[in-house]
Amino acid sequence: MKNRTKTMLGNLLLNTGYTLIAIVVSLLISAIIMLLVGYNPLLAYKSMLDGAFGTRDALAASLSKSIPLMFCGLSFAFAQRSGVFNIGGEGQLYIGALASTVVALALPGSPPFLVVTLAILAGFVAGGLMGIILGFSKAKLGLSEVVVAIMMNYIIQLFTSWVVSEPLLAAGSSNPQSEHIESQFMLRLLIPRTQLSWALLLGLVLCVIVFLFFRQTRFGFDIRVVGENPDAALASGVKVGTTMIIAMGIAGGLAGLAGTTEVLGKYGRFIDGFSTGFGFTGIAVSVLANNHPLGIIFTSILFGAMEAGAMKMSYQAGISTNMVGVIQGLVIVFVATPLLTQRLFKKRTGGLNHE
């Protein structure tokens, strides 16, 4: 037990070191790029920090932007544990958002606690059903989950767009969006007059629960074995296909909650195209955390802070907000490179992954 704890701590420190080095190197390379095109990187980074943490409202914006990334990152990490590459988070969050909106609009005048609970459950179940379809296509039909997920993303986004353009279109609106949800059905704000809601606490709690689930439960262990060595799982009596499908159902549900919390915690209605690619950015958030549920808390806040600080960097330093995407991309490249090298080396030498 003592050796196991020591190994876990060593792996955590190693992964943290990789991440910190990747961030520093990425910032240095981005600074060089800024210098080459005639911008002041010190002013740019100062502006970004001010926009992300300089005031109470800036901090609230950073944390608010981290919420959907936290859920989507957790969804991807959960799926990865079962050996599935869940690129379908974007579609899952859209269908989750729509389901929550429909429930909230269908129960006017009902007790707020009941409606909020049902809306959250609806978002989880709707996203989970999409995850189950994805898991079934891989586990039972042998299809590529990446191809299926890409097609599902398009179908779901087009479907939700049609729903809020026709049957759920708000009266008198020329934009594809639903009616407003009653204010008592919205998640309460952590900081008044900001967009930071109690959804942040829900995300934090779920990250801890998922961490404990994989460390302390038999089913969590089964999922990990299925992801790491399906043959060994099968030999030990684990139903590989069923386990993978259930895991994908949970992963899809987590992504669905990203959409739910945007609707109930921020916009108060379903707005077509509300996601700026949360499902895909969530993949980067998870990779940066090495798919660790607790690490996702910090990496999602990091990405949220970058997004929040981008606008101030743009108008103070004159640098396009797209520069944030460059920085994020470089971070992922430098984090992923040593991880890929380690895995390739282990495969060639026949080593086992004791992570």
C-alpha cells in the first residue's frame, strides 16, 4: 500500500512537471511569435492576466468559462478509461442542453427544486443516450467511434438548430432560440451580477466523485481494465462490451451536463450555436490533465482564464483573440509529445502501463 501511494505521488509529480514545462515553453514560443509580428508579449500577457484575474468580475468570468470545459473534459477522460475516444462531446452537450430546456419550459409554475432536478437529470440522460449509441457502435458493431461521433455531432447540431428554429422558436424572435426559462428555474449565482453559477460546485464535486469511483469501486476498476487490456478483462470475467457501453453512457451524460449548466446557469434559454466548441476544447483540457479527474479542475480553469483574458489582450495589446488558440495548441503539443513517446516506448519494449 505504501509503495502504491509512493508510485501514485511520483506519477502525479511527473505529470505536473510535464504540464508546467509545457505551459512555460508554450508561452515562450508564443512570445517569440508576437515579437516577430511586432507586438509586445509582456503587455499581452499582463493584459491577459488582468482580464482573467484582475478583478472580481474577471475571476468570475474565468471560472464561468471553465464550467463547460470541466464537464466536457471529465466526459472525455471517463470515456478514455474504457478505451473509447469520445469526440462526440459537442453533440452530447447540445442534446443535453435541449432536453433540459424542454423540461424547464414544459413545467411552468412547478416547484423550482423539482424542475431544476428534472432538468439536470434530463440533460444527463439525453447526453448519456448519445454516449450509449456511440459505445454500442464500437463495442457491438466494431465501428470507428471517431467516425460515428463526427456524424452524430453534425446530426445533433442540425436537429437542435431545427427545433429552436421551428417548434421551440421564441415568439417574435428572428434568431433561432427558445423562450426564456422562468428565473426560479435557473441555477443560483455564486457571485451576484456575473455568470458564475452553482454549476461550478457541481463540476468540482463530480470531478472528485469520478476520481473516487475509479480508485475505490469494483466497476471503476473493471472500466480501467477494459480500457487498458480488453483481453485480460475478458479472461477475468468482465463483460467488455457491456462495460464499455455503460461507461460511454456515463461519459455522454457528463457532456450533456455541460449543455445543461450553460442553459440553466448562464443563458436561461437554448440559443442555437451557443457552444464555441466546448466539446472539442474539453478534449484538450483532459489531455493536458493526462485524463486525471482532479487535474481537469485545474486545466479547465486555466483554459477558462485564457478565454476570459483573450478579449482584454485583444483591445489592450492589439493582438487577435486567436492567439489564445495558438497558446492552447502549443501547450497540448508539448504535453502530448512525452506521453506519446512513453507509450510508444512501452509498446516496443513490451512494458506494462502501471499508471
